[in-house]
Amino acid sequence: MNERKMTLLNKIIQAIEPLAVKYGQELVEVTFEENSHDKKLKVIVGSLKGVGIKELTSITKEFNKLNEANVIIPFDFSLDVSSPGLDRLLQTGSDFKRNIDREVSIKHKGENDVMHKDSGTILEVSGTNVTIRVSKNENKQILIENIIKAKLVIKIGKRK
């Protein structure tokens, strides 16, 4: 990423992070994409209590008001403020914390860099580890830094 784009992203983060916090949200991810047709700022926010349309709308309106005179972003762009979504990969401790009690599939490195794949319910996140229940009698602790890919298991059907 070039220096100009990094500077712009840092400026955006400095402006939008306090808005996320104001509405009880954590800034999860900020990306800026541009092509020959348009420029798009995508902001993902989340919290342990979830994200409602009210929070998303408020953050969007306040950011647009801050940038009214193109003070933060000096050109036209589209803004998309959303929640992480069910299909987003879990990457940080905060991602796992927001999804405690949900089922997850994790591909990770074990001892001697041997690859493992485990599925289970996220029980807790402490510091650098996530603990999942892999069976009725077995919990597994996984170092977050050893996780290659983690995603929620989405089940469609009737609830029990």
C-alpha cells in the first residue's frame, strides 16, 4: 500500500473510531477501495451486544457530517458502514470474544507446525488463546497466532 493511501486510512481511522466508540462499538476493519469507476470506504464495526441499524446509521451520518467540506477525504466516495457479518473470518481476540457461545471451525498450526482442523463452541478468550469445546468432555485451547483460518459455522434449519 502506498504512503498516500496509508495516510488517508490513518486519517479516516482517527475520525471514525471515536464515533464507533460513542455508539458502543469497536472499530473492526477499515478498507478503502478505488478503481476507475468509483472510490469506496468500507467500515466494519461490532460489539459484544451486537450492532443495530441505529448505530450504523448514526455512525454513517456523523462521519458524513464531519467530512462535509471534504476535510477528511478530499474527493467523492461511497461509504458503507456495516457489522462483521456471519461469513467474515475471525482474526483477532475481539472477533472471538464477540462470538462466544457460537460454533466455529478453526484451521490452525499445532506442534511442529502440523496442521489441525477443529470445530466447536467458543467458550472463552483470554489474552493470546481461544478455548473451544470440541466434544462433551473435551475443551481445546488454541493460540490465536497459530490460527490460519477461523469462521463461524452457519446452520440453517429449524431451531431445537
